[in-house]
Amino acid sequence: MSKIIVTIGPETSTKENLSKILSKTNLFRLNLSHNIPDWHKKTIKKINNLSSNSNILIDIPGIKPRTTNVK
């Protein structure tokens, strides 16, 4: 299977879309800077229920040096 990294968002997180994506890759990416923790938890559970062989990359939120955010 090819190693295409697919970023999952609200539009692609349905069971139907995840199934289609799984036919092409098993490598998923979620960006924790966007959406709420509960959404991410549910999406990870959906991916794992569809395929136990999936790999999920998670971008964790943090300081963004490219902005004026100094906190």
C-alpha cells in the first residue's frame, strides 16, 4: 500500500469517506490545533474501528513562531 499521508478534517471524517481513503492508504494525520478534543477522539476511534492496521500522525498544538504569538 502506498504511503500517502491524508489529513482528516470535518469533511473527510465520515465513515464512508474514511473507508474510501483506507482503500488507498492507511496513514492518517490529525491537526490538534483545529477542532475540539472530543471530535479528535471520535475520529481516531472511527479510523481504528475501520482498520486496526492504520497509522495516525498527530500534530500537537503549541507556540507558533511564525506568528506574533509570544505566549
